[in-house]
Amino acid sequence: LAFCRGRIVRVPKGPLIRVVGTEVAIPCSVSDYDGPSEQNFDWEFSRETDFVRIVSTWDSTFTSEEYQKRVGRGDIKLRRSSNDAVELVIRNIQPADQGRYKCSTPSTDATVQGNYDAEVQVKVISDGLSVSGSKARSSTSLRLSEGDSFKLRCSATTTSPEHTHLHVTWQVKSGSSWRDILSLTHEGKFQPGPGYEERYRSGDIRLDTGANDTYRLSVSQASSADGGAYRCLVSEWVRGADGSWQKIQEKSVEIATVSIQRTGECSWWAANVSVTERDSLDLTCNITTDRSGIFQAEVMWYFSASPDDTLSDAQLLLSMDHDSVVSDSTLISLSHVDRNSYRLLVRDVDVEDSGYYFCEAAIWVPLHNGSWHKVVERTSAPVSVVVTALEPDYDVFLNASKTPKFSDDPTELNCRITNVQDTEANIRFTVSWYYRQRLPGDDVVAEQLLASMDADWALLLGDRGRERIQNGEIILSKKSADTFSLRIQWTSESDRGDYFCVISAWSRHRNNSWVKSKDVTSASVNIFWATQDYTLTVEAVKLKPFFVAGHTFEMTCKVSSKNIKTPRYSVLITAEKPLTDQSSPNGTTRIISLNQDSVVRLEDWTDQTRVDGVVLEKVQENEFRYRMYQTQISDAGLYRCVVTAWSPGGGGMWREAVNGLSNPIQIDFQTSGPVFNVSVHSDSPTIYQGEVADLLCIVTTEGMPLEPDDMSFDVSWFAVRSFALDREPILLASLDRRGIVMQSRRNGSSELSLERISPLEFRLRVHGCEDHDFGNHYCVVTPWVRSATGVWQREPDIRAKPIFLSVKMDVLNAFKYPLLIGIGLATAIGLLSCLIGYCSSRWCCKKEVQETRRERRRLMSMEMD
């Protein structure tokens, strides 16, 4: 494929036949080229043998002297259509321009492949096309009425020496642009213009040919859209060498100016109409026309919900054809009042009949053969009809049959319909319940929907109270035909506020659907009862004034409350640790809790060795006791009781009333024990791959000396895989005070070992170090000290300063074995090659050579040469 690729220059396949005096555009393009995307082109012309330079895209001095004036005037120019294509444009082409035109492209390729120029023959013929109107007049004026017919003629001939075809198009100009009506193409096909397809298929628009090369346009049932200037557009076409059709010239002539007068209108006798429900609607459509002869009218009535709806979107109510045949309808009738008036009567109107009504009328005239012909069709402007509903007359009264005096008491509201008048059997009542919160001052709060009913008495729940209604805490019912009830089983403080109801009246329509006709809102009823604020007091007491680490810490919480009915209490013990030991972001730790049902739960107490070390119990109804056994130094801090008072709510549920916080009780251990320090040491922090790295974690003590048996340590080793401490540390291994070693999971082949080599020294070894074992290494030590009472106390964690471990590669050891193996293989292959060559020349390729016998002659001396 690469060898077949090459530059290709293309021009149209000739000869190109053009008419004298017209504008000619000869395209030229190039493809499959190398170099820049924008290519240059040179054009040359030849009548016989020699080529004359015309114009170039890149050389302004390329033009020959005889073409300089035409190029300067713009009669000959190049028009670039893309980076790889141009057109040679010749305006007002003459017979002297007939000849061969060559398009060349300068080479920008790395190799010369393909063609770099192409030629096309241009033939210039004389102008033999003539177009004229009928009766030798350039234009006429026609005044017609809607529905009339008219005919227009034009003549078109050609005396071209070539075999050319004519393309005839009739056009009309009603505004600023010409529109195609009907064409007879150069291939002998009829082609209607946009918007004229239906009229062409029905035969209202025709194009006929007659004698003397005439083309006649016939238009039947003219409408106002047919008015304007008409012209005949004729173009001459010739078939090219490649079989395609080419237009070589075009001429037109204006034939006539047609004006269409309107012959009929539809109008109303009234504008907007308003009627009452159950009454009759009476509308009249008036038709005016200037036709004095025999005609018949066709009338159709339409209904639309919007004045902007089109005729296809509207609903057909009733129609009367030109034979006075009326379509059947039960509640709608259509009558012929006089020659030009038609009456629409709609009985027993409904609210759904509100909308826009309009009529469409068509005028039919008789033809000579006895058939009827539609000459005009008009649509009236819509008239607005408003049907007023018959609203029932009634009042709404809301009262509270039960009001709460205390929280959780029931509340019941009754919404009653009174003074009902002028109601029919087709009226139905539904209710909607609303709540409005009452705020101090003049602040306005929007009402909130509790529930409502639709026309089928289906219950629709609002956002407020949805869950309570579904759970049965709020009950909605209809006690009688005129009374609706709302009952709150257990009223809470959030239910205090204003309540009101809305009674809706629904009317049944002819299609058995229900439409809301009226809403009446009741006066609001306020639900409120006087309450006193809840008070809760919590006092924490430390039972033992002084104790040391390892002893039991004990405190009590006494609770007193007011204005709470039969309260129960839940207690939570919290501790505020020093800043060095905050187990939560806010510094407060939840230890243990006891709920109102006396169920104990450990909260954030996670010390597995002291699961049973804390106890919370209920001593009396309002007194609680907290114990902490074998206290540690890390337990130092402020301890409080957080108490919540609960009161019984509706449905046997407890609801939260008020919260209280006790005074703090401090645990502070005054000790003069030893001070521990930790450091990391390594004799060789820089090692080679495969070697063993030794890291020592050394603990030192200051202050009061301790026996080794009274000290124990938890040691954990961490590594940060970076030169700076900007990454998360990775746990390598840990050794607890009982001597149990735990290692983290590793991906490499190196191994770890952690051991205690002395009471205060711990060694970490990395066997077979690899590249990923580098980084900052440090240890974290947790001291444990045995007190005089024999209880082990945990000291705060101590972190050592990190030491950086570097792992290097031993270049000699890394390349020693590969070099030895390579030299050995090369030597073995060389010896094997020599052995194969020797054996082949010795036994496999040996030939017997017969040497010709030569006579022994003495050489002549050079002087005799």
C-alpha cells in the first residue's frame, strides 16, 4: 500500500461546455500529498500546443502579459475552497477562452510519486436561449377573487449547437424572496415547490406544455396566499463527460402580477359571553360575502381550551355541510337562522364548557357539470365563554369538645356544617384540617396541612403529623353527614397552637366527575394550657476524700426535680482527661450509662483488661453510685454525672423532659515515681541489600530507682517510608509486657525479629534488607509500674526520636555472577562454533579438484617485451 500511494491532482472530466458571456468556475484539487496542509496551485491555458500562464496562488509574477489586465480587474481570479482545493473563476467567458486549461501543484513531497498536474478541455458555445412571456408582453396584471382560477404562459427556446435540456420553474414573489411553485426539470419530471405538494397532487396546480415551446401554469381555487408577482425561470443543462448534469446558464422573465380579493368573512354577533351553570349557551355565526350568485355555506363549530390552539388541536362540536345536513348531537343543536346566519345552541351547560368557541365556514359554488366547488374557507376569531358554577350557601363552625389541661391529655375538635341552603343532590362536602403555630408578637407563621379529603373521601396526609396519623395517635373521622372530627390521643407541647378546618363543596358534572366549587374556612380554635418550666438539679459527692492509685474510686449522684410528673432518670458518667490523654476530639469520654429502665451499658470504655472495672448502680429512686476499681494513673481527670429526666408519654412511651449536669469530681494522683526516657540507636544505619539491620530501643529512668521486677514495658516499632516525616507511620512489630511478639503483614522478602536483650533494651532486626526497608524508624514505649499495693499502673506512652535507615546496593556483588555466567557462555559458544566449522570443512564440504597440466616455460625478460 505504501508503494501505491502518491500525489493525485484532479480536475473535472472534459470537455466542459459553457455559454459565452457567463461565469465559469473550474475546480482543481490535490490529495495524498506530503508537506504543509495548504497547497499552492498554478493555472495555464493553451489553444493549440504552447501553454500560457494565467494565475498562481503563491507567485504574483506568474501571470503572463496578455492576462495581466483581466486578472487585475478581477475578471479572472482564484477562489480557494479548502487547503487542498481551488477554483479558477472566469467572468464573462468569450470564444477566445476556449481551449485546454492545466492545473499544476508545486511538489512538497519527499519522493516524486503520482501526478502533479491535470488538464481539462473547455468549449465555449453561443447563447441560444430565449425566454419571453405570452403575446409579446413582458408583464400583465390580474385581479381575481378567492376561489377563481387563472393561467399564465411563457415561451422558452434554445438554438444551442450542443444537445442541451431546459429546466422550467414557475415562481411567485409575495414578499422579498421568490418561492418555487412547480418545475419541469431537465430530466422531464414535475417537481412541486415547498408548500405546494398537496395542491399539486389534488390538481389545483398544473404545468402543461403546448405548441411553440410554451409552458402554461394553471392555478385553481386561488387563495390570498397566491397573490404576488409571477415569473418564469428557465435554465439550460448539458450532460457532462462523467454522465452528470451541469447547468450552463439561466434566464427569467416576469409574466404577471396577480392580486386576490377576499370573498367571504365569518364574524360573531357578540364578544365574550358569561352564562350560569345549567343554563343554555346561544351563539350565532354570521357569514358575509360579495358573491351575488348561487352559493351554499358549510359551517363547523369548534371548542378550544386556549385561544392559541390551532384548528387541529380544537374539538369539533357540530357541523353542517353545504347540503344542510347537520351532524347528530344530544345536547348541542345547530340551526340556519337566515341566508348568512347560523345558530349554535348548547343546553344544560357545565363548568367544563368554559373556553373558546369559534366557527369555520366554507362557500361552495356550482360548476357547469352540476358538481359543487369550494371557493373560499374562513375561520372566525374565538369568543370567550365563561360558565359560572352554582355555589352552595353554607357556614362552618369549629369547636373543641375536649381540651387538654396537662401534657398528654386528649384533644378533640369538631368541624360542623351549618345553615346549608340551595344545595342539590349532586353536592358533596369534604374537610381539610390545618395547624398554625402561635408566636409572640406580630410574627406570621404559615399554616401547615394536617390532612385533607378529596372528592372520593380518600385521606391525603400532610407533612406535619403524617407519622402520628399513621400510628393512630391522631384520629380523623366523620361523625355524621355534617360533622367531621379531629382527635389527638396524647397532646404534647408541640401541639399547642391554632387549629382551623376548611369545608369544600364538590359538584358532580355530566361525565360523573367531581369538581370543587367552593371552600369555606372556619374560625380558628386555640389549644393551650399553662405549664411551668422543668427544673433538674444534680449533685455529685466523692465518698472517699483521699485515695491512691490502685484503690477504688467511688462517687454518688443525687438528683432532684420539679414540675415533672412521675419522672425517671437516665445517668451517664463522663470523664474530662488532661490534654495529653484526650480519647475524643472535645476531651470528654463517655464511660458508662444507665437508662430510665435501669439497663447498664458501657460507652467508650475500651480497656479489655478492666471490663468489669467500672460499675454504675441505682441506690435509690433519685440516687446513683459510680465505682471504679483498681484505678490507674491514666484515669486522672474530672468526672461528672449527666442526668436526663423522662416523663411518661402517650402510648406507654417515655419522652425526654430536661437534662442536668453535676459538679465535677477530680481524680488526681500525687506521685513521685520514676521518669522514663526512650532513644533509638544503631551502630550502622547505612547497610547494603541482603544484610541485617540492628536497631536498639533503649529505655532510661530518672528519679526514684525501681527494681527490674517492678517495671514492664510495651514496645512498638514504627517506620515512615520517606526522608521527611510527611507520611503515615507503618507498624512493624510490637512486644507487650508479657513477652508476646506480634508482627504486621509484609509484602517483601525481608523478615523482622523483635527481642528483649536486657531489662531496658529492646532490639529490632531486619534480615535480608531490601530497598523498601529504608526510612525513619522509631519505637513507642508504654511503661508499666507496680505500686506498693501490688497493682500495675500504666504510664503515658513515650515516643523516641526517629533514626533514618539507608539501604544501598552492592554493585560488585550484584554484577559478579551475571558477568561470570556471560563470559562462560560466550567462551563455550565460540569454541563450539570453531569445532563445527572445522568438522564441516574437514569432512562435509571436501571436493576433488582436477588441476590442468601446465607446461614449464621460462619467462621472457622485460627488455624483449
